[in-house]
Amino acid sequence: MALLTCEDLSLGYEGKPILEHVSFRVEAGDYLCIVGENGSGKSTLIKTILGLRRPLHGKIYAGDRPSGTGGGKLPPSKRLKRSEIGYLPQQTVVQRDFPASVLEIVRSGCQGRQGLRPFYSKADKQLAMENIRRMGLEKLVKRCYRDLSGGQQQRVLLARALCATRRLLLLDEPVSGLDPRVTAEMYQLISDLNRKEGVTIIMVSHDLGAALQYATHILHVGAHVWFGTRDDYLQSKVGSSFLKQGGMPE
Amino acid sequence: MNLANYIQLPFVQNALIVGVLVSLCTALLGVTLVLRRFSFIGDGLSHVAFGAMTVAAVVGLTNDMVLVLPVTVVCAVLLLSVGQNAKVKGDASVAMISVGALAVGYLLMNLFPPSGRSNISGDVCTTLFGGTSILTLRPEEVTISIVLSAVVVLFFIFFYHKIFAITFDESFAGATGARTKLYNLLLAVVIAVVVVLAMDLVGSLLISALVVFPALSAMRIFKSFRSVTVCAAIISVTCTIAGILSAAQFNTPVGSTIVVADIVVFAVFSLIGWITQK
């Protein structure tokens, strides 16, 4: 059963579409990579899935298509809730000189479930510590975010995202600006979350090599939208021509 | 008159009470405003409040709060919550509203001089730079200030973690289910209230100083959001008390004296920050 179904989405700004006819399904445990050229609307698609923007056209369902041909409908209690999505955004200018400790940032991942409760519960604090350990940040708990290296900062944000969810993680260019060694570590970390802990991953990346190494499914956006499994992508016209452009080995 | 006698005077006590409360509020909100690149919103809103005040004076309202507070709140909401998606971007829209309100306010004051007042430039000067208004507070103004400041401080404590979340990363907070629009709206309202409160203390032009200096000073040295917030509050309150007392001693304008105290602290903190980071 699907965790997320998108049907014939059109995205754009002020009524002008930049991306049209996007349809795909994400099943629990999938690792979906969204690839495409710069400016093709990858980040906009992520923001739309997250509910930060409205699509111009089309529908996003939590679960399967509600009725008709799409098969069974998940009972409401099992459907994906807004507060079960974890998100690793691209870094903003604001964050670079932000005075905040690692602990403060990771805990803020629990905020989505807080409602109007003013303070974090014991369970929230434990969850934060658990994720800090999972990301290997124990020694940095009290450190200031702006004093950390790029890779450490990404791990802090990943720990925060894990506080928000154990089900679905959306990652927007998680390795941009990282050096090759740290990039490989980051990919391994994400892959472990997917394979060992069953976290569903949707990742935007311009790094096609990594996408093909780790992903189970590929969504190619641009003039031609293509969605399917990784193996089918390698055989497809869209996939092979994009690979050639990128100078990647087939 | 020596300091001990001076503090005994009821109007000085009123000034100290209101001063401490208002500077506490500006410092608390200042941290999030500075970090979200909205340092100038205090300035912009205070000019709006100035414009509204002149309208109130022209119309002849005895209690100008009735007009000034709602107008400022509306502008704050427009700037903070709508402004981020608008076509005119944050800093430009703040500049636009700020200068516009200032000009219209001054024009109105000259076109329709409030009856019984001949010294327009004196009035304007007081509104802009605070003048002695904090030393001439009426008892009901003191009560209003105490109540409003208490509300602001309680709001800040209650929403502290949410304010941190939307300040650090609004997209993440929104994406994972936090009600960012609601919190932004509340924050805008609270900021407007604080600006209107601070008008009496330092005047329209110097409000930005109360907003940015304590936060910036604290950020030189402290490295977590909580320690920065607490430190900014302490700096701000201390500088205000020092400013009010030395203004009395040296017979200087209260508002600018407070701001000078804030500048001195900023310089000292920057120096300490620079030395400790080496």
C-alpha cells in the first residue's frame, strides 16, 4: 500500500506552470530519488509534497488514491499525517550564524506534535537524545550549530528530522557543499535509515551516480516526466540520455 | 539632588518600572527579529505608530492608544506574515511603510496643528526621541504598560520553543506540522504592542536600538538560543536602569542615554567575543 500518491500534479508560480503531469506513488520502505536539471522544479515539488505550497493542478493523497481504480484505502489511523513527515531542507542564510546548541535544534524536531503545549515532554527529550546518539553527535550536544563543520550540521538537521518522523523523510540536496568523504558518509547514513530501519526516503539530488546507487525508484522531472524503478530508468530513453548528458557511465 | 533621593520620587519610580518592563520585552523579541533579518521592523513600526499618533492628535483623541495600537498591529501583521511572499520584499516594504508614515504624520501635524499646541517641532521631537515623556507618565499609563508587558513576557515564555522553531527554520516547522502562520501572526501582534510601549520610553527613532543592541551584544559571546535570550534580557534591563539614572544625573535626554549605554555594552561584548575566539 502506498504511503503517498501524487496524481497529475502541475506546479508553478503565479499560475505559470514550470512542471506538469507529475504522477507517482511512494510505498512504505521505498527510496525515491527525484532527479532533473537545475530549475526543473525539484525543490518546488518537495515543498508541494510538504504542503508548503499548493499545486496549480492535481492531487496529493496520503496513502492510495481514495476511490476508483487505485485500490484499497488506508484507514485514517494508518494514513500519513503532516506530523509524520521529516524534512531536511537546504540550508538557509539565517542558519549559518544562528546561535543555537545542537540539543536545542534536534529537540525542535518534536515541535510538530506539540500543538499548543509550551514545553517538551520527557518522551520528546528522550527521543531527541536517541537521535543525537544515532547520528553520533553525543559529544557535540552543547556545541553551537554555527561552529560545526558542514557534515556535522547536516547530521544535526537529520537528527532533527528523525525527531519528527520514523516513517517518511524528505531530503532536499542533502550533500550540497560537502566534501566527497563526508558526502559518502551522509549517503551511507541515509541508506542505513532506509534499509535497516525501514524509513521511507524521498530525496532530491543532482548527483545521479548516488541516486542510481542507492535509490529503488527514480522520478525524473523536466520536459519529460518519468517515474519508475531504478532498473527501468536505466533502460529508458529519458534515463539513458540524461546519463549521457551528465557524462555518467551507463 | 543625589541618586538616593532621586529614586524616592514617584515619577522616577514609574519611569524605572516601565523602563525595565519595556526593555525586557524589546530584548526578548529582539533576538528573534535580528535572527530573522527583521531588525528594522521596530523602526518601521514605530514610524507607523508616530503617524497614527499624529492622526489621533489631529482628530483630538484624548487616549491615542485606541488608534495607535490597532494601526500598528495591522501594519506589523502585514509586514511580518504577508511580507515574506509579497512582491515587495521584506526590507523594502519596511522602508516604504516607515518613511511613508513618518512623512504623512509630519505633514498632518503641520496642516492641522492640534489646538492648544503651538510648538509643533517640540512635539515632533518628543515623539521621535522620547524627550521627557517617560518621566511624565500618568498612573493609568503605568498600569497599561505593566499589564501589556506582563502579557508579552508570558507569551514569550509560553511560546518560547515555537518561536525558536520558526526562527531557526520556518519551512521545517511548517512542513512537520507546526502552525507557523498562527505563530507569525501572534508574534507580529506582540511586536506591535512592544513598539507602541517603547515609544514612550525612547521615542520612535530609537526603538530599533532597544530591539537590536541587546540581542547583538549577547550573540557576540553566547552560543545557544536560550543563553542569548537570557543575556539579552539582562543587558537590556541593566542598560535601561543605568540610562534612566545617568540621564537624571547628567541632565541628558533619557532615550538617547539608554541607547548610548546599549552601545557601550555592545562594544565591550564585541571585544570580549573577539578575544575569547582567538
